[in-house]
Amino acid sequence: MSIRATHVLDEQLSIITGLPFEYKLPLTMTTKRLYYTDAYTTGFDATLLEVTEHEGRPALLLDQSYFYPTSGGQANDLGTINGWPVIDVVAGENGQVYHILAALPGADLGAIPGPVHGEIDWSRRYDHMQQHAGQHLLSQLFYRHFGMETLSVHFGESESTLDLDAAAVTPAELAQAEAVANELVYAALPITAYFVTDDELARVPLRRPPKVSGEIRIVEIQGYDYSACGGTHVHNTAEIGPIKLLRQERRRGQTRITFLCGKRALADYLRKHDLLTQAAALYSTDVAQVPELLARAQEQVKTLQHQVDELMTQLLSYEAEEVAEAAIPVGSRQVVVQHWEDRPVEVLKTMAHLFQERPNTIALLATTAGGKATAIFARSADVDDHMGNLLRDALKAFGGGGGGRPEFAQGGGVALEQMPALLEYALKRLELFWK
Ligand SMILES: [Zn+2]
């Protein structure tokens, strides 16, 4: 599952519709969102207020929670409440946080209201924190260095993307962006989140100031980036690294940058190192030599294939010579009739072309290799019999189909055991015609 959303769109939607805006502190918050001020706590106690349903799924409402509900492009947390698996977390319209369970706990529920204990799946949460903080850093970086605004963001299960308002990003710009991003990682800039009032907001240099009133949550990369955001973030930029920009794609006048942050980037490095090491071992060489060796191997395969083709044609021409000695004279023609049980159709074609080069020759060839019957009829240019018509007649007589040009025809679809009779039939037709 992946979530597509953008801060920009959320922002605009809330301005247009007047619906609750997630970066604005809801006034009627029924679940206190503890992750707003602390993204690192994973175990917590709370009071279960209600057992309810959300869109047909059992859900728990607590007085407070560290569980992050899917919003602002960031995916929900997973974890447990009293050991019951939380399979989804959804934000309600009035500030509630629905903790969706796979099934109702039944008699284990205990008293309501009553105490419960929540545990967050930390590796998933921390991964989201690294990708999300990395996105803020990259969006600001592309804006500062190249004047490119981030139009939308997508945090995927394995990769994340930024859509920039740029028709193209050059490879040099991409390399520069990656270098600067990792310098910002080494700078270990503190990342903080805080709420500001309307008056204070005017002094915050947001890339895109929201036009809503009330308290707004700001996520600040110290002195570098200020974003209106409800997400969970790491403590400083050092925790985002490494940052890897994987690729860029042009999309309808925009450029999509695919990136990995933190442990994802590290895992990607380890995997690629492993793959490259395996490839190098195959060639008993250093990893640096792999591209050159692969290119050379490709060339060698091409050359060898060419030689194999030439040798095969030569070999078949000797065989064609032998087969032609047993040709049956029909009028002024020499008719070669041959049925193989193991020859690929491609070899049959080559043989047919070899017979076409002989004078006054008709070749009636068949193969039943691989349990499939194929017949090829061909003739030399100095013969005027129509091979397409002859083959069509013969196949029709045995329940198959096919045909072709006057000098070359191919078809099949008959039972394997019928093939000798089919060739005999075609030969008889020629003999009758030339009697
Ligand atoms: Zn954000």
C-alpha cells in the first residue's frame, strides 16, 4: 500500500473547504496527539474511552496516543494496544484518532473507560521519520539551489518521490543536489516542531505560508527549512542520512525525483554492493572492472553467435547435398521429401533456402519436433509450381491450415502421425500434375 498526498494539496483543500487542517491544532481534539511534541516515545499508557467502528472496522478511541494516523502523505504507524495488533490508524474529522484493530478483543477489553498500554512499531515509524525529514530537506534544497518548487510528495513502501516544477533536472544538478543533501546530513542541524500563532507565523519564513488562522505546527530544520507539517521527524539532519537520489523522470512538464533516506539508503547500498561483488566473482575480477568485462563478454557472444550461424549453415549445406541425392524425379523437377522428428523450424527454414538454391528443385519438408507438426514447401526460382497452393491443399486434406507465397510456404496444425501421409499426398499431387 502507498499513500499519495501533498502538503500543498492538503493546505489548499483546507483553505477552500474550511475543513479541519491537519497542521492547525484542532480546537476540539478528542485524542491528544503525543507524537506532535515527541516522535521518539514508543510505549505509552492511555485511557480507553470508547470501542467503536470506523468504516466497518473495529476501532479504539483513546484520550491520548503516540500512534500516527495516515495524513500529509505520511503513512500510519502500526503496533499494538494491550497486545492487540493495530492494523491501521485513521484521523477522524473532529480530531479523533481511530486505532483500527483486526478484530474486537471481546471479553479481554476490561472496563471502559480503563487503562491500556500502546506500543508503536519503531522500525516502521523511524523509517517514516527519516523519509519525511529527508523530504523537507530536499524540497528546500531544490528550491534554494535551483529555484524548483515541490509540487507533490509521495512516500512509498520502498521508495519516495518529489515532483518538482521543472521540465528537466540535469544529471549535474542531480549530483550537486545529492552532494549538498549529504553535507547537510553531516552538519547535523537540529530539527524541531512547535506551534505558532497568527502573529508569530508572519515571522516564519515558510516556503508556502498557509492562509489559515489559528495555531499552526511548524517543523523547522534549524535556520534552513520551515514547513507547516503534522508529521513525525528525526531530531537532527544527521539521522536522515545517507541520502541517495536514485533517478529522475520527466512527467508532463514536471520532474519526478526518486530518493531514499537513512536505513533504506544503507540497505540499498548493501544490496547493490552484494550484487556487484557477485558479478565480479563470476569474472574473478574487481568490481570496478565489471562494466567493461560485461561489455566485452557481450561482444564475444555476438561474434561467437555469428560463427555458430555460419558453421551451422555450412553443416546443413552438406546435409542438404546428401538429402538431395535421394530426390525423386517428377517431370523435369527434383522433389526432395524429408521428415525430421527433432529439427527446430528455424533449421527447416535454412534447409528449405538451401534447396531453393539448387536447380529445378522442390522441397517438401516437415518436422514434428517438440510435439508440433510444421510443414515447409519451397522451390527454386526456375520452377513455376505454386508452393502456397500445394501446401494449402495438403493441410486442408489433413485438417490443418496454412499457406504462403509461390516459392515458399509454411503451415501446420495436423496430427503428428499424419505428417508422412501429408508429404506423400503432396508428392502424389505433383506427380499427377506432371504425368
Ligand atoms: Zn511534512
